Amino acid sequence: MAEKHLDDSDTVKMTTIPPKYQIHAKVFSEKEAERFPPSREWHHRIPLKKDTPDTINAKLFSLPQKNQDAIQTWVQKMLDKDFIQQSDSRYGHSMFTIPKKDGTFRIVQDFRPVNKYTEKDVTPLPSIHEAIEGLGNKILFSKYDIREGYNNIQIVPEDRWKAAFKTHMGLFEPKVMLFGLQGAPGTFS
């Protein structure tokens, strides 16, 4: 019954998921990862300190054409999913690529300038050590690899401009949480 919301490519992949976990099919679905996340009470916030500058104008890196093409593809994919939007923000963070083993590129926004002025989230993260200790003498384990994990959480609309990033195509701001933002792990957990 969980498969009725999945397309054919997702249905094929469901055969690799043990039947008792197939009730969580949405977690594994590529199609579900394409939708804009629903409104929840725990959207990500970017609270700034009082001494925060009015503008952050990081440099736009000169990148080889293949890197620019990777960024352009990523930007178009994120626009199509409505995860980012064009921006006129006073902030503009650098963006670059890092090569991955498979020959593709990881797209990176350098949020260090805004993170420097973001109030630190002191909510404790779950302790890996305590989680492992809590397993006791268990011998069977499973883990979920949630597709596009951070992208499942919206940034509150009034804070999106603070995470704007520059590309050779213009200035964009995320509507969903991206990697590298201060406090993102706490919001995600």
C-alpha cells in the first residue's frame, strides 16, 4: 500500500527494502524528495548577533566551465523543485564545487561569514556514544538514509535572505536548509 505514491523507478528500488520497513517508503522515494517540504513548527532560523554587518559581499570565484556547468545544473534543479529563489539580498556568499570520486561535483556554499555572526544554538545534539551504549547486546541494526535530509526543512521566510549565495547566473537564496549553516544539525535532529 505504501507503493501507490511511488513511481516505477522507486517501486523497483523498494525490492531492496525489507518488507517490514516498506511502510516508510516515502523516506526512500526519489519522487518524494522532489517536493517542497511541508510547513512544520521547527523551521530553521538564522538569528544574528547585534554586531552583524549590514552587508556580506563575498567574492564570486572564477571557475572552469565544467564547474560552472555543474553549478548551473544544480541551480536549475533547485529552482525546479522550488528549493531556492532569485534574491536581492544584502548578503552574497561564495559558492564553489568540490570534485567527488565518481567525477561529479559537490556544490558548496561558503556560509562562514554569516555563521560568524549567527547566535550559537546550544541545544545538545544526540550523543553517538550514548546511542551505541544504549544498544546493549542487540545484534541486528538498521539505519535510514533520508533523501536530501536537510532539504526536508524550510528556512523561515524572514531569514532566507541571510543565506543568499552568488553564482555566475546571479544571486539566489535558499528556501530550504542547506549544508553549512550554523545550527542546521540541531534543527535537523
